[in-house]
Amino acid sequence: MWWNEPDHLTVRGDQLLIGGVAATRLASQFGTPVYVYNADRMARSYRQLKEGLSSSRRPIRILYALKANSNRHILRFLAGQGAGVDAASISEATEAL
């Protein structure tokens, strides 16, 4: 499970660390509420999915549903991992481009 992943969520003393970064530091830097995405964790999950599906006899392509989260940084990151985009509208397709 994701919460058992090493270095994803840890507690050191009275500090919650997300990917090794103190949550209080992130809140101070970006304000609250803040959504935090761990790029190492996303890359690891993408690789696990890709490896798990690679045993299929059919060619596969992993598409990220833009409707799930349209954050440009996440889209760019996942594209760098090799993911495509599942766009359900012209505006989503434009955003992906």
C-alpha cells in the first residue's frame, strides 16, 4: 500500500515528511491548503503499472485521464514518463497539447 512505501510518508519526531520534505515547510512556502505530489512516488507507480502490463500479449499504452487532474506540472511529468492523455473534450485535448 502507498502508506507503506519507503520515504513516501514518514514521521520524524513531531514532523510529517512527504518524500523527505517537512509538511510544515511546504505549508510555509506555498500556503494552505496545499496539495502535495511526490514525483518519485508517481514515477515508481508508473513503472510498476507499465511493468505489470508488459506481460500482456497485446501492445499497451498508458493514458492519464485528464479529468482526474489537469495540473500542467503533473501532465508534463507523466508525459516525460511515457504516458499519453485520455481527453474527453476539446478543452481537455487543448490543455494536453
